[in-house]
Amino acid sequence: MKNVVVTKLPLPPQDQLDIEIVERKGTGHPDYISDAISEEASRQLPLYYLNEFGHIFHHNLDKTLLVGGQAAPKFGGGDVLQPIYIIISGRAVTEVRTEDGVVQVPLGTVLLKAAKSWLKENLPHLDVEHHVVVDYKVGKGSADLVGVFELGKTVPLANDTSVGVGFAPFSTLEQLVYTTERKLNSPEVKAKIEALGEDIKVMDLRIKDKIKLTVAAAIISSKVRDPGEYMAVKEQIKDTVEGIAREIAPNHDVEVYVNTADKPEAGIFYLTVTGTSAEHGDDGMTGRGNRVNGLITPMRPMSLEAAAGKNPVNHVGKLYNVAANLIAKKVIEEVPEAGEVYVELLSQIGKPITEPLVAAIRVKGELNPTIEKRVKEIVEAELDKMPEITKMILEKKVSLF
């Protein structure tokens, strides 16, 4: 039996709280870029290990730093004056001892290809060859291929003592924030609003039934010829967000604000050459952005772990945050009487990842012996499937930010 503890949380549902604050940093935000590059590097390296050696070796690449460049956007054009600098940091196995001798891992090639591929795919206005410099500084390690196969027959052991946190379901405000950024960064909206960049941050405040939704959206300078066109783009963004709000929060009074730092009378507009504020001094770092559920929720329990970039085999700072969110969703799906559920998974270094020191499940809805038993059964079954999360991560079947 797992150490699963189910308790009643004597708080009202999130939607009934008098005040709520939720944030999401979108695709082009410097912190999102840092998370994404850490994770893509940590996904491609295991795939290389598996392809070449049949085993995923130890690595952690969760310390990516983005140093903002300098740019001079202007209506109808603009230039990047100093490139964005990105450095991937961490540690990894770089040589493997096999029966035929020592094999070197082309670490730099794998990491740089992963980073540049992600940038090209997700930031179409960024010239990867000229607007950004990608570097890496990774501590080197070695492994004995002959000795790892015995380890592969057992459940991985937690490499840290850490807490993973999850909750379900999203409140109305949380759903609104998440959906707003995802839709604004969707191909269909980009086709309609060509000047809209990828750096989109959404911050929502709800006070009872009133919502103030603030969007910071980078506008592509080459796509707007003058202040009039810029203001028209802002109106398009606002109209789009108001449409989303009517669908998701029809019973709320929603006010939408776009690029509130603009001062047209002073010639100040949120213009970018590349679609990201990283082009002009806005820095980023892995772990400073969205949590595994895709949001920043200061009024909910949150883990401060940087899930992106950690190895997907036994780093509980990654696995337990993913598992906690999966468990929370599963409980709500199968035991709707729970109303809302919070999950905290605490690991203990050196113990099997399937056996946390405690799995604390807190429900806001109904709780009786029957419901408690059903919840415990779900949690135990999900914990037994923990090793499967590795494959889900490598196949991009779970979101990490």
C-alpha cells in the first residue's frame, strides 16, 4: 500500500473566492523560451542516448539563461542591433564505456540543434542565424553501458527529495487565461492578425464577478506602417479576447486591456522586430515561467521546481509535478463528488519513484469513506504507472509549461 492521505480542505471552490489572480507567459516570452529550450534539449538528448545505446543516461539541463539583445524597431521595419544570447547549462553523460571501448557523445551538436530547431519552429520572425547566439556550458560525466542494464530492470530511484504539486479542475479565470494565450498564439488568429508576435503575456484579476484581463502583446514592427495601423491591431486583439471571454466567462463583467504601457502621444508603442521582448533587454531563465499546468497561480499551491530540462527518468522535480497534475485530473474525472482536488507528492531520495514518502490528496467537495477509498485506489494506480511518464514526456504527450 502507498502512503496516500486523503483529507478535506475546508475552503470554498476557487470560483467562489472574492479575489483571484492568474498569469500565463506565452510562447515568445523570454522565460517561456528558456523553459522550451531546456526541455527540447532534455528531450533530444535522451532520444540520442536511446537510439545509440538503448538507455537514457543521467543528465539535467534545467539552467538555461536568456540574455536579452538590443533592437531598434520602427514602423514598417527595424533592425536587431545586438543578438539575443542563450546558454544551456547543466550536466550530462558525454562519454560511454562499451565493450568496444569509449564512445563520445556529440553533446554540443545535439543541444544546439535542439535549441535552434525549436526557435525556428516557434518564432518565425526571429532569424536564428543572425538574431540569436546559442551556447552551452555543461558539466561532463561518463557511464558504463554494461553496468546500466541491471538498473534498467528495476523501478527508477528518486534522485532528489522534492515536492510535486497539482490541482484540478481549472477555475473559470484560469481557463480564461490559458485559453486566451493559446488562441492568440494559434495559427488561425495569426492568419487574421499578421502583426501579432509570439510574446504574449496574460494577467487576469477577478474581484467577485468582475474580471480585468491585461494582455501584453508584442507587435511586429514591419507589419504596421504607422501609429494608426498599430492601434487598429490592438483593437483586433481586444475584440478577439473579448470574444474568448464571452465564451468562457459569460456570467462575468470582463474588461480587456491591451499593451497598457503604450503612450502614443510620446511615441511609445510595444513594437518588436522579432515578436519577442527578448530582442531588447528582457531576460529569461528556466523555471521562472509557467508551472507544469501552464499557469502561474499565486493563490493556489505551487511548486517552485523548474520542471523543464530535468531528466525524465528519475528526477522527481519533473516527474512528480507531472504526476500530481495527472492524478488531480483523474480524480476529478472519476470522482466528481470531490469537487476540487489538490495533490502534493513528496519524494525521498533513493526510494522508488512509485513510492512517495506521502501522497497528500486534499478535496474541497464531499468526502466520506467510500469516496476516500475510490480516491486512494486512483492515486495508487497512477503512482504504479509513474515510469510511463518518461515515455509521455519524450513523445510530447504532456505539457510542462
